Amino acid sequence: MQNTTFNTVAVLGVPFHNVTMDDAVSFIDRKIEEGGFHQVATANVDFLMHAIRDRELQEILCSCSLVVPDGMPILWASKLLGSRLRQRVCGVDLVPRLAELAVRRNYRIFLLGASESVSQRASEKLKQKYPGLQICGRYSPPVRPLQQMNHDEILQKIETANPDILLVAFGNPKQEKWLSMHRDRLKVPVCIGVGGSLDFIAGSVARAPKWMQRGGLEWLYRMLQEPKRLAQRYIGDALGLAAHMPQQLVTHAMQPRQVTRSGIFADRTENTMVVSIYGDFAGGTLTEFSTIARDAVFSGMNLVLNLSQTTYLSADALGELIHLRSTLLPGQQQLWLAEMRPHLLRLLQAARLNTYFMTTSSVRDALYRTARAEQRMLAHAAALPGHECVAQSGVQVRVELLQGICQRVAAASHPSHDGFTGPTGTVGGYTFNTSVG
């Protein structure tokens, strides 16, 4: 799962990783070593407001490997939700830290976006401050709508430069959508949308005094610098936050808390793990759930959460569920939230997640739907010519689905249970019961 190291906190439908600046830099370092593609977002209130209106952007942010809180209002909101984020991780501060990392680890950086003059000055200042820094390429494409950009030209320049870190300064949401659009073609381990960070580094825009940064007043300083460009945006963001955030805070605060011990029980039915949460879905229960979910994902299983006895959903539990869903999607595995109480359904709606998760009124219906989805997937794969894999059922499937499908077919051959069998259950060598504190 993506969320194996840090807890996440869901604020208005966006999961923020609970990291410090040092944590974020270490995480990026590990992902460069790991290879593949990892998208990082430095999200502030403007991101939240865009994500509320734009489902595509919300999906992108929920699928990022790392989302850091770039704004004091995000930290204040997390504190009010009872799952305090530890530190603001600002994009303009993250870029120099990555330059320092690049020198130490011999990584290569590519700057994409901003104006040519800003990009050049930012590059020069970074190289001056961090001798030995390898900025292997820069490109400032013409300012055009996303669909009208010359994507092949940009991708070719990046591929030729062969960077380890790609910093994209197109602004939100364009930079996030551009990275997501090309995630399968970008051969760069870590790609980060940095917004206007290069303008600050180049000296084109001055930072607010430290006391204003600490007090969450940097937006005011910026607005006074560029009132025509920023006043409407900042006022709109403030009004949007005032309109949407209280609903999540109130519905969160109105949840009943379990006075007795909470617990978790897991039972396997066919190729689906049914996990029942009793009492508060937080603390130790959340930790144990993460272990169960990780094992289920690794085994290629679907997940159904029975929330009929769940009284409280913490903001970090919502963050965990967001990352769980985004981890399951590539393998075409499913996550269902079943039998939610009315106050939990209201919480999902207030947190802007009611359309993000699949919900149903019964565990039985969720199991039926996952079984039907498995049948459709196998039938579709069997109808595709040219790519074969013989599974236990004799169905031929595409090579691209080899791992996931074969795991599912193998899992389906195990004895199944129809419903819950008692107060304890055994999954993957672990025994779970309802005595978790």
C-alpha cells in the first residue's frame, strides 16, 4: 500500500500525509531509489477548493504517493478534526531541500514551466547555493491550455535529460493533471508540482517575513504584492473554506464515541475479505486494520468493510481508506463500505467523499457485487486474443493481468465461509478478535 509509513488525514476529501520536512525529503529519496513513477503534491487551500469542484483533480490527489500540507489552514483544520498534522511542508522550502539532497546523492533535476527568465535565474541561484547540483535540463513551454500543449516535445526533452526529479511549475490544477496524464510515459522516479516556487527562488517574488509565515498570514503578504492577480483567488478560497469546512468539523464532532473497548474482526468469503469494525475506527483499531488490509491487498483480494457497529470514524481513518482505495484500483480490486450508520454517511458527505467510495446497505450486496465484477473481469480477459495465461479455471487471460488474476483464481480455490463464524477469525496466519483497544 502507498500509505505504509505515514498516517494520512482527510481534509475535505484530500488525504494529507502527516510528515515533517525531513520525512518528506527522506520519502522522496527512497522513492528515487525504488524507481517507477511517484507523484508528489504540495497542496494548499486552493487545491482543496479546486478538488471540491473537480472530481478528476480529487482522484489525482488521492492517488499521489505523497501529499504534503502547504498551508497553515490545513494544519488548523487537522487539529480541529483531532488528527493534527505535525508540520507545514511548503513547496518553496522543499525545492532547496531537494537540491541539497540531489548534491549529496548525485541526483539530476529537471525544471519544467515558469517563464524562461525565471527558470534560468532559479537554476543559477540553486547552483550557486548548492555547488555540484546537476540541473540536467530546463524547458518553459508556451503558455497554452492543457489539451493544446505539445506534449510529445516536452516528454522528449525530459526523456533525453534523464532526470531523477522533475519539478513542474505550471500551477494548480494544470501541473497535477499534466503529470497524471503522462504517468505511464514519464521515466522519472519522482515528479512534483511546485507551483510558483521557482518565482520565489529566482527572486521575482519576495517571501513574507517569518512571523507572518508562522502565523498563517503569508497569503495576506502575497495578496498585497499582487492584488490584481491574487485578491480574487484568495478571497474565493477563504469563502470556500468558510462554506465547506464547518460542515466536516460539525459532523465529525457529533459522532458518538465508544465508551467500551473497540475491536476488529476479519473473515474471508471467496476472494473477498470482510472486515467488521466495532466501536471507534481510530487508534489501535486503525493500526490493526492497516495490517489486515495490507495483507489482503498483497493477496489480490477485495475488501468489504462492515460498519454497522462502527460509531466513530477519525480523520486519519478516512485518510487510510482513501489510500487503500487508490492502491486497490490498479489491480481492479474493490473496496466497499457496507451498512454505514446515518451519521457516518453524513460524515462522508461533509468530508466530500460520498461519491469517492462505493457504499451499500448490506454486506451481502457488496459480496454479490464483487463476485459479479470478478466474473465480468475474467470473461473480458478471456475474450482478448493474443495474450494467454492458463489459470486453474482454464480461462485464458491477458499477460498484463497475470499477477492479479492468477492470485484471485488461486484464492478462490480455498474453502470459503458464508458470513461470520464466531468472535474470532484467522486470516493469513493472524487471529483477529474484538478485544483491540
